[in-house]
Amino acid sequence: MLMNLISNKYCAPVFAMAVAGIIAGCASTGVRNPSGTNVTEMRPDETGFVAGTGVESQDLVAVTDKMARSILGIPQIARAQGVPCVVLDPVNNETRFPINKDIFLTRIRVQLNSKAAGKVMFLARDRMVALEHERDLKRAGQVTANADPNVVEFKGADYFLTGSLQGMTTRTSTGTSDYVLYAFQLIDARTSAIVWEDSAEIKKQGLEDAAYR
């Protein structure tokens, strides 16, 4: 009996200290990534552990890879006489996600420029102010010119590449569901005909919504 009392007398404080140590350890550690580090580097086409039902990097990679391959396969590009000139026309974002919509066209352009072996040429219309200013400086003789600055040499577009992002959202007490349609078109600048169009569809469901910026 005496030994049990002594044992209980000393075990109780030790047990309390052990529990306190465990709680303190948990509080100081906080939430850690599965990798055990503060930041985990991942591939852009990989679904991460921080994810939502909206437009994410793996969707961007999958969609733009598909569009670049699809464009290269159409006769207007694959069997063109000369190199077609393409201008990017801004994408319409009709989803609920406030994303950088034109990143889709940027990645399609990069994919085609890096892998199409000169089959298509993109015109830098977004740089026209700087280009026109440089031309005017040359015409005024303020800077040197290797060609006649009075000759109009800015190329015209053969095609416009554009697209749209459209979405549908369902919310209930059990979670959120999002469907996004990614559609892109190549439009003939002379006739306004849509010479190519392709799309991708992605649907996701989750228990919690996420914030997108």
C-alpha cells in the first residue's frame, strides 16, 4: 500500500509534465507540408496538396499543350506557303475565378515558338507603342537605321489567336463543384473565318472552396 502511494505521488507529476510537453510540441510545430519542409517545389503539371476546384497550373499546362499540338496539325499551318503571321487577341474570362487569363495565350505562343521550327510567326502587337516610337526616331534621324525607315515594314496578321474561359459552379452544404470550358480559335484576318477551334473541359469537386488571385 505504501509503495503504491509513493508511486502515485511521483507518477502523477511526471505524467502531467509529459502531456504538457506533447501539447507544447504540437503548438510550436504548427501545420507542416507533407514533405516536412516549409516550402515544397513541385512540377507545374502536378496537382499539389494546396488545391481548389478552380483553374490551376496543371490545368494551364494540360490545356495549352493540347492547343499547341492541335494548331500545328491544321493545313493552314502545316502546309502553309510561307510562314503565317499570328496576333494574340485577349482571352475572355467568363468564369468566377479572377485569374490571369492571357497566360494561356502566352504559353501557347511559347510552346509554338520553341517547338514549331518556324512554322508560325507571332507579331508583337502589344509592343506597338515602343516600335512606333523607335521608327519615328529613325525617321527623324535621331538614331541610326540599317534600312529605309520611311518604308512600312510592320507585318500584317494572317490570323488572330484568341479564346474564352467559361464556367459553371454548384455549391451545396456538402461542397463545391466547378466545371470550366477552355475554348480557343484561330481566325482568318482577311475573311473572319474560324479556321481552327479546339477545347478542353475540366470538372472538379471539393469540400472547401479556395481563394484565387
